[in-house]
Amino acid sequence: MARHPEFRDFDVALPGGGSVRARLTGRADGPLVVVAGGISADRAPAGDAARRGWWDWAVGPGASVDVDRFAVLAIDWLPVAGEAADRPTTTQDQARAVAAALDALNRPVADAFVGASYGGCVGLAFAELFLERIGRLVAISAPHRAHPTATAWRGVQRRILELGVDAGREAEALSLARQLAMTTYRTTEELGLRFGGAPAPAALNAPHPVCDWLIARGEAHAAGADARRQIVLTDSLDRHAVEPERVTCPLTVVGFTDDRLVPIEDLRELAGRAANLCRFVEAPSVFGHDAFLKEREVVGRALRTALLPLAICSEIAA
């Protein structure tokens, strides 16, 4: 049976009012690593006794982000579920929430910030805003600005969600928006390998096998999601903008050449303009944007390499 790491949940008061829920996992006196994921992620990258974490192969005892060596901080994204939002929420807002969580722990500096997808965008915003409060940054499948094609896809998702809310059919809208999102996360190659050649259904308008898969993913997502919050978070991605030259901490960029949501050309530009690039890793993946969840060898190696100086310090301290 897998060993679950110890953790502590706590509420963080935000400077402008309100609060956010955070979690500290692992070795409390170890180097502090902030871990942040996609817009569906939360404060639990590592699994616990109640459920699996959203990134528990990467964060956990003996994992690439080793909770036996590091203190791992993660937060729930703003806005809080069920809370009405009267203005946009930016990646800079999320970065300020992370800073507030560090203040609550009396830890002024994040020794490392590991962010994937939206979390990597927040990491870039944090590094730009708080250059003295970050030791190093790993940005995986995370650009310095949104690509217009990705914004177009997410804009359609938001309009689906708005229609569903207005019509009183929020769960169906959440499912449909997620189904559309899944077609942007994954590659045509993967869907071709999985569903190519599958027989057509006998009944008119019955779902094809690939549609059955999408419907299942959509319904699973809708069960725990909030349409209004989803609108805010996808909008936040499309407002994201950071100047790479202002990211002065040691930076590792990881990207995948088959990612349609975050084109590899954008990550090459980020790496080329960054003030202190340590390493740029690019690799193919049939999983497209979801490669940060699926490509354990590539991502795990990049994380271990980036965090090695902290791991050595942790061993010396022990």
C-alpha cells in the first residue's frame, strides 16, 4: 500500500479581503517547493487517505518532488468554489495568493516553484512580481502569453457554460465544455490510435466510441465543477501575459512538440527571451497538452534535475 505523506491544511487571508485554502505537505523544515497545476487542480497534488492527488506520481514519498526531502505548498485556485466573481482573476492574482500563503507560513522565499499548464503561468507571474521571493522556477507546458487559437477554443467553452447557466442546465454545459476541452488537450494521433477504425453505431445520432469517451470525461468533470468558476479560470488563462526578460530566477522550461494548446514555438520564444534560462526540454508526446500528466519519464527527469541542488541541501541539513 502506498504511503501517504503528512499534510496540514490552513486558510490564508488575502490582502484585498477573502481567503484561500492551502496545504503544506511533507518535511516541514525542508526546502520549500510550491507546486501548481492546471485550472482543474487544487491544493492536493499528492494523494492522501481520502483520495488520489492530481499529480501523485510526481509529488509524494520518493517521487520527483520528494516530500521526504521537501516541504510542498499548494493552494486552491481563486475564486473559491461557489463564490461570485465580480471582476477578472489574473495569474498575478493567483501569484499574490501564493505569496500570502508563504507569509502565513513565515517562509518569505519559495526555494522552487514547479508549475504545469495554468500553474506554470502562475509561476511565471510569481517570478515576475516577486523576483526576490523565488529560488528557481520549472514551467511545464506554460507560455508567457496565451495563443489566439487557444483563446478561441476557450471562448467557445465559456459561451457553452454561459448558455448552460442561463438555461438552468449547468451540469450539461460543464460536460460539453469539458468534452470540447479534451479535444484540445489531446492529439489527433492519439485519438486515431485509440478510435480509428471503430465501427459506426447502428442507430441514428448514437454516439461513436470517441464520443462515448468524451461524454464519460465530461460527466466525470461536471460532477465536481462550478460553471461560473470555470468561466473565470479559463478567462484568466486568456489574460495571462508576462515579460520573459523579467523572469530573472533560474528557469527550466519543458514543452511538447505535439501540444496544440501551447505551441512549442511559444515555449521556444519564452526560453529564448528568459533572462536566466537553465534548461529547455522539448519532446514529442502523443498526449499533447496532457503530456505533463502522462509523460512520467520526461517530466520526472526534468523535475529531478531542476530540484537536485535543493535535494543536496536537504541531505546536508539532515
